[in-house]
Amino acid sequence: MLDTKDLERRIAEALPGAEVEVVDTTGTRDHFLATVIFEGFVGKSLVEQHQMVYAPLRADLDSGVLHALALKTFTPDEWKKRAGA
């Protein structure tokens, strides 16, 4: 079983400076939603952004320990616009 704080830490270590929030969506500790705000996403396609987030979690995804990870990825400017700032 996985822990939201561990997943947040692993993503943040792979994407230095990123803001990361992970939520357990089912309470079963194998289905999560990650919201990641990262300057390094600028100029990257959505697929490239998601690949960057999945990379540090690949072993868990491949083994099935991490069954599902929904992603919401944003650049800081996209996040500000979304928030109406």
C-alpha cells in the first residue's frame, strides 16, 4: 500500500520546485489523484508533462502496487489563470 505523502515526496524530488498534492481517491491506497504545478512544464505537451510525473513512480505503476494515478498538471501561469488571479 502507498502513502500520499510518500508519493508527493517522490514526485517533488523528481521535479524540483514543483508544488505537489496527492489525494487517495478511494481510500484503498492504490488509486490517487495528483495535482502538480511546475515551471518545468512550460513548453511541454500534456503527454510530456504526465510522463515527467509518472517517471519516479514507474516501478509502482508497472508492478500494480499503484493501480491508478489521475493527473492534473499545470504551469504556474496556467494555475494562476485557473484560480482567477
